[in-house]
Amino acid sequence: MNSSYFVGWGTLSLINAGLAQCKGRNGLMWWFASLFIGPIATFLIVVLPPLNE
């Protein structure tokens, strides 16, 4: 398999972790989830409302 696929997927997971932290969510948990569900996690992070702390 092409290594650029894995680089892109890894980059997406890091972006998702940053997005999740900006919305008050656990970045590590979302990073781990993004490794498995990738673009679906991005969609969920964007659609879910921010947490109020």
C-alpha cells in the first residue's frame, strides 16, 4: 500500500485531535478514534456542539 495514504490518515487524526481540543473535548480520545474512523470522526467533531466547562 502507498505510504502517502498512511501519512494522510495520520495527519487527519492530528487535525481531529486539535479540533476536538478547541471544542473542549478530549483530544487524545478523538485522536485515537480518528485512527479507526478517520473522516467520520471529523464529521462528528464538527457537528457536535462544544462542551461548556
